Amino acid sequence: MRLPTRGGGQTGAVDRLVTEQVAEGEPLYAIDTDAVANLQPDLILAQDLCRVCAVPSGQVEDALAVMGCRADVLSLDPSTLDDILDGITEVGARTDRGEEARALVAGLRERVAAVAAATLGLPAPRTLTLEWLDPPFVGGHWVPEMVERAGGVVLGAEAGEPSRRVGWDEVAAARPDVIVFIPCGYGLAQALEQGRELLAVPEVASSPAGRAGRVWAADASSYFSRPGPRIVSGLEALARALHPDAFPPPPPETMAAVEG
């Protein structure tokens, strides 16, 4: 990994570094070819969804060709909740754990349906999910669907579409009732620390969410950014944050209100 991995780094500096390296065609990750050659894996999981998140599958395949390694490469590139769950099933099938994977996914689908049913008919707060601070990005892919299933109205994004850079004027114009800060790849402590910077942005402080104290920070790395089973736990926590009069607060390890 060629980006800062300890302390998170300042979001503006991280964004500039990513932008510069991508513009120059430089990889953000380096594959330890010696380690892979020694392991001789049968299956490698990769992705092509986001160059910042992990090694793209094409880069992995090129490295395997150089090493003479014949591992099977499975690229997981979900854009929706269904894609995430289907990917779990596919990994199970490729690892001779098909029955366990299908049972896990069936349980996860039941939990998703339970959230949608529990929030049906409740007031739907206008919800803005920000997955980066400097510059601000609105969460895309499966995140808008999480908001919808949790009983909120999605602002500034569409389900299945990539995350989108926005301006603070657009944030102000959206007039969110709730802002959920899910900085990609960051844990809860880092999100809360940067969330206080978010509260200092005038367009956030003056929004309905800012004035009502309804700005939340989340452990995005565990419950929002990574397309795995814990996405459903993130969905359940999100429903609790959006509907405080109907549910108990989110589990403390998932989300917390940002205080100035």
C-alpha cells in the first residue's frame, strides 16, 4: 500500500496523493510477488470496483503470469446490497463452503427484510452520507440503498452509482435532516475526530442536521465501506440512527453522534 496506513492521514493530503498517482498511471499498491509465489494459492480474491480500496484484478493476473502461478482470481465488484450477498455465495462456492455461505446469506437477507419492514411507515428523514471530508464525497454504490432500506430519503446519490464529489454549497442546498459521516476505510475513533472538523464547516453547522445535533460518525471500515456480511449490521445501526424515537441507539461500536 503506497498511501498512509497509520493515523489515517489528513483527508485532503490523501486525496491529492491518490489523484496524482492515478493521473500518472502509478499503482497505489505493490504486490509482494515473493510471498505469493511461496504461498502458491489456489484462489485469490481481487476487485475492480475501486483502485484505492484494493489491488485491481488485472494487476493481480499480470503478476501471476510473471510468476507462473496458476491461481484462480475471483474479482468481486459489487454495486448493490444484492451484489454483496451474491459475492458471499460465490466465495463459498469457490472454497467448498457453499452450504455454509448460502445459510449465511439467507440469514442476512432476512435481517435486511426485517429492517425494511420495521421502518415502513415511519417518518423518512432526508439523509446525506458523506464518505470523505476534503474534498466532500457523497457515498455511492450500495450506500444509498442502505439509506432507503433504513427508512431514509437519499440525498445527492443514486443506488448502484459510484460515489460522487460534491461542493459544500450542494450540501447546504440539500438541507439534510441527518448527516452520516462514513469516511472510507476509517474506524470510529478517526471518524469522530474528523467529524468534529465536519461540524466546523458552516454549511454543515447551519443545516437542519447540524442545528438538531443529528450528525453521526460511523466505523465505515467495518460497517459501510467493505462489501461483506457486516454491511447488514451497518444497515441495522443506520436504521436506529435515523429513527431514534422508534429504536434504541445504534450499538456503540458502530456509530456515535458527533459533538462539537
